[in-house]
Amino acid sequence: MISALTEALSVREKDLDAREEQLENDRQDFEKIRSVDYSNTNPSDVLDLNIGGVKRSVLRRTLTSIPDSMLATRFSGRWDDSIEKDKDGCFFIDQEYSMFRYIIKFLRQKAIGDGKRHSVPDLANIKGNAHPDKYEDFYEMVEYYGLTDAIYPVVLKTKKKDDPGYDLESGNVIRKEWTHFLLAPYGHSRRIKTFEVTLGIVERIQIGWHTLGLSLKLVDFNNGIGCGIGDIEGTLALDLKESSFLVDGAATPINDLEPSKGTVVRSEDFGRVWYVNGNLVAPFSRKKWDGMEKPLQSRYSEKHQLCPYISVSGQIEITSVEFGEAMKAV
């Protein structure tokens, strides 16, 4: 009787957790939609643009289709009178058309999409032999207009026990069981250099990096009882529950890393720099750090690239991601 009641309460608790998560997602979606204020204009307005000297016409709702972006704010209608215009009254965008057109194409594809993955701009066409810097120029333009999260999204990937493929999760997950996630680019090859995790209520949490190219598989974690990122060869991690820094399973103690709801962990430059709640976590000399890092130094080649991994029992949210260069094939 007690066993049946306990099971029923457990099912009820899971249902309530799922509903709470869905309500929060719905609230966030509503706030994003509400953030685009069209003032007295119409989202179906056709806007005449002068993009670096090239004239094109675009629907207002296309330019504002990414809520909270600078592009959406700029062309929401509230600032039409203050936006720069050419002599013909066309809104002027001071960018090279050869690059900005890929943003327009992306936004159009997203607007008419059926919810499936929309394509990322084809940088192979942007980068020419005579202009090797076009990649960075395009990345900077995307960042400037606040479109990075939309054009270059990331997902949390995990594996089902009996499924050789991946489960894909958004950046906000709740796991009561000990689960391992790869934070990965989705639909593009830009390499994650820095990421930030905000904790909910967690029972255990290890945040770190895995060396891509050393044949690490998620199943490797299941071969060790209670293993997580940082506990096995080719990985490094911050273990907040045990207040330690892990490299290839070797632990270096760090004071006062007990996780709590709202704690923010930031890992920069492929795990070389760490912050917890804005405080630098590096209570050891440069010489000692070099000694811990030495087993991994040979893996920073083109073939061996560090990728973010997270082992968690509890709730986390990926609150920031910064990219470096495109990931090279291995």
C-alpha cells in the first residue's frame, strides 16, 4: 500500500515538474513576442532598403522575426523617423550587401519555415580567396544585430541507453537521474569557446570539457560507477559538489564551491579560465595550473579539440555561449 502510494506521488511530482517547465517556457515565448512593438506600423509593411548602395525591399515582419534582436528593435516601427535614409527615402543599412543578403535570406527562410531546421548562411560563398577575413566580418555583423543565438544555435545532446543516436534538448533541462550532456553547435560548425551555466536545484553537478578526437563516448561514463565529466581520461571539469577541479580524474581541491540555486558558472577559453558567481576560481599558482594542464596540452591541436560537457542531477540552464573559429573536421 505504502509502495503504491509512493509511486503515485512520484508520478504526480514528475507531472507537476513538467507542467511547471512548460508554463515557464510559454511565459518566455510570450515575453519575446510582446517585446516587438510595431507602434502604429504594420508588420506587413514593405520596407525599401539601401544596403551598402544596393536597393532591396523586405517585409517588416521579416526583419523583426527574431524578438529581442537589435534588428527587430531597429525596424519595429518605433524608430522609423530616426533611422538613416538615403535621398530616395530608403532605410540605409551601412553593411556590405554581399554579406547582409545572407541575413535576409536566413530570416525569410525562417519566416516561411514549417518549424523544421532552417539553414545557416553558407559562409563558403561569403569567404573568397581574395577575402579570407570575411568569416570574422560576418560573425561580427551577426553579433552586432543580436542574431547569434538564432543563426548559430546550440543544443544539449545525450544518448538513450538503447539508441545509437542522440536526444536533443534545449538549453534548459531537468534531470533527476545522473545524466551527461554534450553542449554542441546545431546545424553549423562554429566552435564553442566559452559557455555559462546557471544552476537550478541540483543534487550533483560537474561542468567541463571533453577532448574531441580521443574516442570518448557518452557510454564511457556508464562504465564507471558515478563517473562524470572530469573523472575519465581526456576530460577536465569543475566539480561543485566536491569543491574540486578535475583533470583526467585527478582532483585539486577548491574552497567553497557548494552549488546552490542561482549559482552561475562560466568557463572561458576552452576551460583555461573559470568563474563562479563572477569570482575567478583559480586558487593555485601558474606553475601548478601548467602542471594540471600538461596532460591536455598535446590535445589542443587541430585534431584534438575541447568541447563542453556537463554531468548533472538536477536543473541547469545554458545562459551564455561564445564562439571561436569554425570547428575543423576530425
